[in-house]
Amino acid sequence: MSRKLHLPIPARKALKKLGKDIRDARLRRRIGTELMAERAGFSRITLNKIEQGDSGVSVGGYVSALFVLGMLDRLKDIADARHDLIGLMLEEERLPKRIRAPKAEK
């Protein structure tokens, strides 16, 4: 039984878009639901939930669907530090204002 999470509205919208994009990619490839579910290793019901953007489906289900569609490459960089603008800004704020020369030994 899937357990739905209470996600913020932007997160729900992102998940719905991901589900729709997965469905559109499957249709563009002319892959039926039965074959797609079989290749991904889950049921047609789970595939339907993924395509609806259901938050109760494990991230592994979404990853399997992306793998079957040949779209997994873009996922590996999703949380890459190079794309973390907030983290980079915070890191920059913590940089020292100046660096003092080491004291000479006596």
C-alpha cells in the first residue's frame, strides 16, 4: 500500500510534471504500459501511479522508469554541488575577508 506524503505545492507540481514527462516519453517511443511495466520491474498499476506523479511511489520506481526510457543520465546531476546555487552562495559568504600572513618566528 502506498503512503502519500504531504508535499509542498511546488514539489507536488514537479512530481506531476515528471510523471507526465515519463508518460509522454513512453508514448513517443510507442511503448505500451504492459511492456514498460515489465521492463521496469513493476506492475501496470505502479506505472499508472508514476505517470500521475503519485508521491507514494518510491523514488526507485521513478528511476526504473527513466532507465527504461533511456533518460537516466540527467538524473545523476540533479543535486550536483556545481548546480547548488544557494549552497555556493552560502559557502562564498563564509570565506574570510582577508588572510593574514603567518607570524615570523623569533
